[in-house]
Amino acid sequence: MRLVVGSDHAGFLLKELLADDLRRSGHSVVDVGTESEDPVDYPDYAEALGKVLRERRAERGVLICGSGVGASVAANKVPGIRAGLCHDTYSARQGVEHDDMNVLVLGARVIGAELARELVNVFLAAQYSAEERHQRRVDKIKALEKRYLKPSRERS
């Protein structure tokens, strides 16, 4: 699978570990940074990861910051991104199966390396079910996003 990974400084070490694991498992990995533990701003890396997905250079992404919250909020501002902060395997699997989640967000200061590895494996193994009820809901999410992307007439 073609994957994109990204993190801020707090998630750097976990990102490096997971990216190495993914490459060893035969995945193609685009790493959008950061490249060290020097302080950076997570929205920059959330946007870079989202851009790779929007350009179809990757199928799914893994994004990491300290708690996962900020990166999740930022990633979900990018049109077409459905990022979920998951610290349990049920959510990592169901997020894909029911919500067509394309970005797994992790909090490096919340979970350890072994749980992160397990979450990534579950996320990558899961497939969107496309059952009618799930597709209806994903379509509503897309329509909601589209409504707010339209230019406002009041901004003339």
C-alpha cells in the first residue's frame, strides 16, 4: 500500500519507528516530516500529509503529534481527509469500515510504540464496507464539507 506519514516534534520518534516498520513490511512510504525533535507546528505537517492524499500519491496516512488532538483537528480541515484519533483497535478498525477514515492519528505522549504498531496494522488491514447506511453517512460528510467550501456571497 502507498502510505504517507507525518508528525510534529512530539511524534517524531514514533513516526520514524512506524515508517521503518511499514517499509520493512513492503509498503511504499512518503514521509512529509518533521525531521527532528526540534519544535515545529503540527498544522504544517497535517496539511502536507493531506496534500499527498489529495494528490493520490498515497492511499492512507498516519499522523502523529503529542496528544493526537491538534493533528486530528488540523487534518480534518483539509478537504477529503477523514482523520480519526484512535488509541484503541476497535476505533482504528471501525473508523475505516464505517467512516472510510483515511488518516489514523496517534498521540505519541498517550500511547506506547507497541500499541501504535498494533493500531497501524489494524488500520491498514481494515476495508471500508460501503454498506448503504455507512455510504449514506459518508456522503453526508462529503456534502457538509462541500457546503462550507463554497464561496460566501457576503465576501464580495
